[in-house]
Amino acid sequence: MIHSFNPPARTLMGPGPADVHPRVLAALARPTIGHLDPAFVAMMDELKTLLRGAFRTDNALTMPVSAPGSAGMEICFVNLVEPGDTVVVCINGVFGTRMKENVERAGATAVVVEGTWGRAVDPEQVERTLAAHPEARILAFVHAETSTGACSDAQALAEIARRHDCLTICDAVTSLGGSPLEVDAWGLDAVYSGSQKCLSCTPGLAPVTFSERALDKVRARTTKVNSWFLDLNLIMGYWSGEQKRSYHHTAPVNALYALHESLVMLAEEGIEQAWARHAHHHQALRAGLEALGLELIVPEAERLPQLNAVAVPAGIDEAEIRTRLLARYNLELGAGLGSLAGKVWRIGLMGYSSRPENILLCLGALGTELGALGHQTDTGAARAAARAVLGTD
């Protein structure tokens, strides 16, 4: 007989989902009301305001898509890309390859800027590619590459795109709420993210924002959007505050309560303070990892503070370490993807997971299990190095 599911209590320090804050979990349990109820509609307006603050934008069309971050990616591509278009796609990890797949599925041509995994996108390479392809009208890139822990210069890439009369599509799934992201100041046009990382919320929602330039392209389409559910022309009627909302789909009511609460918490902390917290805790984790004799694969100037790709020492089975950590400490770390599979651990410090106690747990557990497999470590020195950075945290 199957009984109610009671999941184990884990500490989530992989690439996502991150730990969900107790306030967010409590919000999920509030009474469900109709998705067109006046009280819910008022909450939707607050959600849009809160998301604008997180994205640092005044874009009117800023909302959560009722699906995970991959749908946030798809809503940008299916609405902005038409058959016959040329899109320049930057690939420096797994998630750039997904952008290329979206372009091709839309019947467009993808021109690839091939980068090095573990490095930021090279702006000069992008400049040369756009100059060689004046027919291109969109530049797509990943701001925070979750598969490698590399952060690209979104501001510089957006400036290059504008000089070449291109819109930008930007993946900010791992950066929103965790590291500087300035949609308006940087001139980004279509940006998508996910609820389950630095926002400390549950998986299943995709915050997105679109500039007026991007919406002008959507309105000027000569072909029908190749997705009914993700057609912005239809969704705008549901999320718009300028008219009576039309029925589009049954929104995930309780999940939106949770996102609302997570964004309220982000506003209480302050977005710049949240960026600083992630950066500070990254420095503490880094100090501890270095004391264990471990190295981060991304150069310091290009690192994401909230997603740390750590090289696996020679002779160590990375999967066995992750298995031990999960079984003995209820601690989840992430494996490498693509060309980095088996070569790195991905250690997340995202949202509610970015806490001193998690850093110390991770260093102690990782040091102990590496030592058990023959890698020389000093767990005490690692924790002391982290504490020295944490100070009064």
C-alpha cells in the first residue's frame, strides 16, 4: 500500500533547487482561492511590482510564467524568433546549447559564437560575429552559466547588440537575486529566470521581463507564434493591469503565493544587500575550499558567487563523494554536465542556501569524505578559513 510521501530533510547545495525558506513553505499552505478572484488579481499586481524590483526594470510586461525556467527560455524564443530569422547564439556551456535548439526549432538560423566552458563569453568575438552577419536581429546569451559557474558581461554584450541593431535574449536563471542584474540600465530586451535558485522559492515558475522594443517585434510578427500556451499576445491579456483580465489558463495559485513571499523577503533584505550576501559567502566558501587543496575552475573575475564549479582531485570518484554526502550528511552537491561531467562538483550558494551554517557543513563533510578516500585534507583549517571570512555572520 502506498502512503503519504514524506521527503527527507536535505541541505541543497547543488545547482538548484536551493533550500526553500520556511516563510515560503508556509505561504504554500495558505487557502487556495480562484485565479480570477479579486484578491488574487491584486496579488498578481504586487507580484509584477516585486519582480520589477528584482529585475531592476520598469518594463510593463514583467511576470512569472506558469512553468519552470525552461519555459521562460522558450517564451522568449517562440515570441521573438520567426522562421527565416538569423540569431547569434553564444555557447559557453550547456544552457547556450539549449538556446541554439530553440532557435532552430523556430525555423530560424543560429550563428554560434563558440566559447570555452568555464569562461565568460568573449565580447570581441561577439562583435566580430555580428559584424560578419548584418542580417542578424537577435543576440542570445547566458548571463550566469549554471553548468560551469561562469558569469558573462551582460552589459557589454547588450551594448554590442544595440550597435548592430539587435535585440537581446538573456538567460538569468541563476543570476536573478544572486548577483548584479540591471535590466534597464544595461539595455536588456528579453530576460528569463527561475523561481528555484536565488529567489529561495519552489521550482515551477519562470519570471520574465520584456522591453518595449521586444514587444514591438512580437506585435510586428508576420507568422503565428508556434505555441498557444506561450503566446505573449494571449498571455498579456491575463497579466495586464490595464484591462479586465481575460481567462488564459488556471494559474498555479499557491505556487504564486510562494513566489510573492520570496520576493517580499528579497525586498525586505534589499536587492543590493542580497547580491553582497552571496558574494560574501562565496568568499568564505572559496577560502575553505582552497584550505582543502581544491580549486575553482573559473577565473576569479568571471566567477558566479552563487554557483561554484570545483575541480575534482585526481584519483577521486566524484559520484562516490556525492553519494556519501547525501547518505551521511543529507547534503546535496551537483555533478558536472557535458564536457565537465565527472570532472567537477557544482556547489550552490543560492538564496536561502547561502548561509554560514551550510558553508561550514559543506566544508566539514567534503573534507572528511575526501580524507576517507585518500585525499589529504585539513577540515579544521578549512572551516577556520571560512569562519575568518564570515566574521560576525
